[in-house]
Amino acid sequence: MKIINLLIKPASSSCNLNCTYCFYNDVADNRSVKNYGIMTDETLENMVKKAFEEVTYQVNFAFQGGEPTVAGLEYFKKFHKLVEKYNKENVGVTFALQTNGTLLDKNWTVLFRKYNYLLGISLDGNKEIHNSFRVDKQGKETFSKVYKTLRLLKKEKVEFNILAVVNKMTAENGKLVYNFFKNSGFRYFQFIPCLDKLYSEQQKEYTLTDIDYGNFLNDTFELWYQDIMSGKKTSVRYFDNMIKIILGEQPEACDMVGHCNVNGIIEADGSVYPCDFYVLDEYKLGNINESSYIEMFRSDRAEQFVKSSLKISNRCKVCKYFKLCRSGCKRHKELDENGEYQNRFCKSYLMFFDKNIDKLIEIANYIIKIKAQNIG
């Protein structure tokens, strides 16, 4: 393999918080083993060793949970010693970590800066919005700890993005959330649609409806458009990727590609899965302690996972925005009245494109103009 992307769960579903809408807690509840504990040294070594045995160009290591920092700083120090030991051909490596930010201190920032980590810090908005659903095991607020960590990361010059889950409250306050992030000095945002439980149709207090999400996209895009056209550098992942698609480039967000790919999601026991949304027994590809990455990624189960995402509803095929939307993420799809899988946010995207398609094209042309000026 030329490149491999690994999303590692060193502490499995363990977490020091108790976020109401946590999708991974729900995923873990729907498999035979909810929590595999902390990854053993043997599994850690096999994971790293086999990556460098099988990859010729670049390995992208990302850590997630649960909460990955529950594994402790020493786990990450061991990990980097193994990277140095087994990267004999000096292939490219990148490091990233998604975290709730509450357990980080200056010792962590030393490691992050040394190895050029990109962090994703979960923050849903201002204090009131964030604390509505993101609380600790005692039900106490977490905003203060997260915001303190963000100030530390800025001071220590550690790169980070803001990861905001768009739940019902976030969606109802899109402009407030966007301006809060920008006024706090943050410039890189990822807005992630909140997921309901896997096998339940019951709406919760955080449930994001298609109308909610459509309004959120329109509200935040209006502010982003103003920033971009006035020369202010503000990155919103979904909007950035949409511009890439209009410019004929490949989006980096997997849910915007148009089909699933097989990613290397590694649970703490070494089990490998094709997608973070499907770390379930029926999707398991194998175990890194027993098989190679190539064997697992080319298995019948992996092939079937990709094939299942290629089924496009007739409604999508005739939609004028299909080349932009590409039917969206498999995890967002539900059976409609015609027995076809339809994206639950279809109406959201129609609301967004109907209102903003001209402005999206305007931004794409503006970017082409700026690039031409820079070349000249």
C-alpha cells in the first residue's frame, strides 16, 4: 500500500465525560464487548510494526475514543518510540488526535509540539450551549476546562481545530456559535451533524432535524461568505470541501466523496473496522495481532462494505444538486417510503443549495482569481 489512514482507539470507549449524545457510547452498547480497556503493548507494537512493513509512502496516525488521552501520556511516548524503531524507510508520517480537551496539560503540549500533532478539540459553542450536553460523570459542566485548554494550546503554539457537534440547540444558534468561535480567535471549525441512536427512531432533546440543520447551514454560511469575500481566513470544513468539489478537486471529507472507503479503525484489542460509525461486530475486518492490513482491507467483508454504499436512490440520481451532494454519508441514510435509502438531511442540503448555489460559485471564482494573482 502507498498510504494508510489509521484511526486508533487506545482507550476503547473509555471516557471521563458523559456527553448526552455520544455516538460512540451508543455504538459500543450495540456490540458484544462494550469496552476493550487500554491497548496492550503487544497490540500497540503490532499496529505500528505492520503499518511500516506494508506502506511505502505515508502513514497517517489519528487517535480518537472514547477519550484517547485516558490511555495516558506514557502510552503515546511508547507509541512514538515504536514509530522511530519501525519507520526504517523514513516514510512520511502525520499525527492527529481528537479529544474533549479536559485532561490536557503542559506535558501533553510538549509531545504535541515535538511531533507536530493536529488536535481536534470538542467545543459545541459558548458556555451555555456547550454545557447543555457535554458534562462529566458527575453531571458537572466542562466548558471551563475546555476553554482553559484552548488558551494553553494557543500559548504553546499547538495546532488545533474546533469540532462542534451540531445538535438541536447548536442549530438554533448558528450565528451565535460561529461568531463566538471567531471572536475567541479560532479560525478552523468542523461542524458535525449530531447522530441519533443506531437502532432507535425516538427523538431526543438533542435530535437534529433536517429543517434545523438546513437553517444552521444557511446561517453559518452567510457569515462564512462575508468573511471569505472580505479576505478573512476562516475555515469551515463542509464549506471548504464544497468549494473543492465546485473547482473539480477531490474533497478530503469522506462523507462528501460519494461512496464509502475502507478506513483503518483500530479498537484497543487490535480489532479493525472500516468506519468509525460501524465499529460493530458484524463489520469487523479482523485483528491486527492476527492479520495484515492488506488482508483485512481486501477482505470480502471490506469489499461488501464499500459496495453497500454505492446504492443510490432514484431521487438522488435525478436531483440537480447530486454532483455536489453525492448522496452523503451512509450513516445518515434511512429507508424512505419507496424502500430506498435516503439521506435524512436531504431537505437540509436542498435548503442550503437553493439559497446559496450562486454564492458558492462566486466564492469558487474568487478563489481562482486570487490564485491567479498570486501566481502572477
